[in-house]
Amino acid sequence: MQVGLEHYLVVSALLFCLGLLGVITRRNLLVMYMSLELMLNAANLALVSFSRFNNNLNGQIMVFFIITVAAAEVSVGLALIVALYRKRQTAHVEDLTTMKL
Amino acid sequence: MALPDILFYVFAALTLLCGVLVIANPFSRNPVTSAMFLVLTIISMAGLFVLLHAFFLAAVQVLVYAGAVMVLFLFVIMLLDLKEEERRKIKKFSLIGGLVSVGAIVIIFLKVLVAAKPEANASAPTLEGETAALGKLLFTQYLLPFEVVSVLLLVAMLGVILLSKKDLK
């Protein structure tokens, strides 16, 4: 069976779901952040495969921008996590209950 | 089966396997292990990009993600002392909730995929994601977003410097 668009889309969907599962189950901020990266990458894979199978380069340009924005997002997010750790000495979402009633 | 098809299955299996090991490694709960498997996931995904003839994006993926972003992650993991992570257990409630919601989303995805039948109107792909074509598009049609993104990177840099100053006042 020839590998086509749907094969890539299945891989992308499964990877997205893995990332979502990681965000929901893991309680460590850093691992949650890595799972978010996994989800972004799954979207990138879907966009590149659409671009390839529709003979249209715009999808790849989109992925290029997503990678750039993801790099900026990671740097700001990690700086926030470091600032949080300095204040609270924890990187666990369960310990951050200030807004809980 | 042709060689690209075999390579697709190899890279896809590698990507998914390493993805599983990022979120739930049975041998180690250490975030460093997760980060290392995330690097492997990203590199095998670059292999998938090469199979999709997106050569420039494969290179960018390895350089930016596996290089810059993951080094940043590892720096922060080393900076925060996360020894206690290994003692914590995954809560049963969150695991069940996560599996149920993710299973629902998997079902939705597969139903959409079956309903859309992307194979039906697909022609043989002829697109080559070569760097020259991509660069030409980037500097003509997408010039404004390109400049905006460069400003965004500058803003992110300033933000990070401000956030990581010792006395945030």
C-alpha cells in the first residue's frame, strides 16, 4: 500500500493526542511544556503533509513561522517557570494553589 | 514496498515510540529523560519531513528544535533542582480523565479522516520543498509576516531578560 496523505495525518493525530495526554496527566510544569511542544510538532507534520500533497508551498511557510513563534514562546515560558521557581521553590502545578478558594 | 514507504513506517514508529516515552517513561520519571526522548522525537520527525521533500524545514527542525529549544529546556531542568519529581506518582483520577478525553479526541480524528477521504482527490505529489522556492516566497508574498516575526523574537528576548532579572520590581 502506497504511503499517502492519510498515513501522515494518522501519525500527526496520534502524536497530538500523546501530547494532550501528557499535558493532562503529568503534573510537572516542564514535562507539561514538553508535551505542548509535542502538540505543536504534530500540527507542523500535518501542515507539511498537506503542503506536499496539495502542491502548495504555503503550508511550509506556515510551519516556518510556527517554529519561529514556538522558539520565542519556549524562551518566555521557561523564563516564567524559572521566575516562579525562585518565588515558590516548586515546579509542580499541584503546589500552585494561590487562586484556589 | 518501495524504500520511502519502509522509511516512512520506520520514522513514524520511532516518532510515536519516543513520543510515548516523553510523557510516560516506565523506567525513569526524570525530566531529563523526557527531554532526551523529545530530542529523538524531533529528529525522527525531521526524517518524516525529508520524506515529504521539505528539506529546508527538516534542517530548521533539527537546528532550532533539537538544537536551540532543547538546549534551553535542559538548561532550565539543570537549573531547577527537580529531585522530588521521581517520588511523585501520577494520580489515578487524572490518568483516567486524560485517557477518556484523549480517546474521545482520537475517535473524532479518525472519524473525520474516514469521512473526508483525503485519498480520493489526491494527485501524485510533485512539490519539491527546496530552499530557493521557499526563500522566494518568504521574501515576496510573506515579507511582512517575516518582519513581524523578527520583531516578535526581539520582544521575546527583551521579555526574557526582564523576567529573569533578580529583583523583579
